[in-house]
Amino acid sequence: MKFTAAAIALLGLTTFHSTIDDVEGKILRDNIGLNQAKDSALVYSRGYLCIIRQQDFAFVVPQQLVNVPTPGQLGELNLLGSSTIQSGGIYDPADVQIVDRLGTSEADNFFIFPRGQFAGQRQPKFIPQKDPGFFFNGECVATQVAGPQILGHSCLFNLCLGGGGYNCLAIVAGSKFVFNPLEQVVFSDTTFNFDDEVGLNAGTVVPALPPSYPGTIIGGTGLFMGAVGYVDVTTITGSTLTPAVDFLPEVFKIDAILPQAGYITQKINVVTNVPLPVAP
């Protein structure tokens, strides 16, 4: 009798464990199947180009109320909370040719106007007419910094693809982003120094392009309502140096000479569960 009871108890325990394994296995299979279904739904992908003019791009630095930098020391700025605000038209990559701009042509005038080289030493050769219903705009805020070095950011964008500007994807991007927008100016004191015996060296300084970063599609409007997916944003051309020459703490102003020149071009790769139109 004792042997029989033990056998029944053992059999019951084995059955109990078997039931748990079956339930856990079913949950695991369901989760894997759900993830595969989500991934398989992201069957639409397309690449776009966004071209931003200088007047449609702003770099905003917050007031330095605590630990005010020494006058003239741009490297002491704290860029926490600084933001970049942008808006540009969307184009088909097949319609835009990117060419080298090495500062060797008379059109660049790097030594007459000390603006420096273009970031990446490339620029669009020709920009087609913009469709007002196709655009990419938004803002990125520096959320992690080490002085003037940006280490991470948080962004919110609208990628609108037709429908008169009402068919838009909502994109959020928050990730590591290591970039120093003032690096070439901080480490090259003579770049914009008219009085230095060495002379202007703006034509020899090539600004760095910011790194690429990922984003997540969290919905949309119009035909993109309920959209999910992801994007990758890569900057392939940039403007000339940030023309900052001094920091004046008494008026909380960054003094600059000459406007920046050049177009900022971003390659946007989109993968989503909604059909994507061809850019005009």
C-alpha cells in the first residue's frame, strides 16, 4: 500500500511538472509566434533623403546660470538641454546627386570668407522642387552630456509623406549619441582669429558629421494611423563650421561671425507595416 501510494504521488508530481512545462512551453511558443508575426508584418521599407537649408535649422544652447564659463572659453559650455530644431523637404534618393566639395573651387571662397570646409566635404549638386506635403521636422534635446560633449539625446520627429502633409509617421528616438558640435572651433583657436599671425585656417578645418541614430515609429496620422516600425537616420552632408568665436556670460550670448553655409542632408531608411509612397 505504501509503495502504491508513493507511486501515485510520484506519478501525480510528474504529471504536475509536465502540465507546468506544457503551459510554459505554450506561452513561450505564443510569444515567439507573436514576435514573428509582428516582424513579418513590417514588410514595407523605403529610403528617403531630407535636405535642410540653413534657415530651417537651429542649434539652441540654454543659458549658463550655474558654473558660468570663463569669457571666451567655449569648451566650458554645458550643453545639457541644448536642442537642434530642423525642418526639411523629402526627396527620392534617385533624384539627388551628392558630389564632393573639397574647397578647391572658387564658389567655396573658404579663404575670402573664413567659413571652413563643409562637414563631410560633400553637398547636393542639385535640389529638386520640394513638394509641400513631403517633409521631415522635429527636435532633438541633449539629455546626457560631458560639458560641450553630447553623449545622448531624445528626439521627436514627424515624417510626412503626402496627403497634403497629413499622412505623417510619428517617430521617437532616444539613444546614445556622441557628438561635439563645437569641437573643431574649440580645438582650433585660429580658425576665426583675424589678428593671429598664423592667419585664418578655416579652409583646412573639416567639421565632423554627427553619428547616425535609430528611431521607433509609434503611430501616425492619415493613412499611417496605427503604423509601427523603425527608422535609421544618417547625416551624409553638413554645413560649414559653427562660427562661434566668443562667449559673453554677462549677456548670456555666444558671439559669432558670418553665417554658416551648406545644406544638411539626411538619409532616412524606413521599415513599417504600412505601404510607403515614393517621394516626388
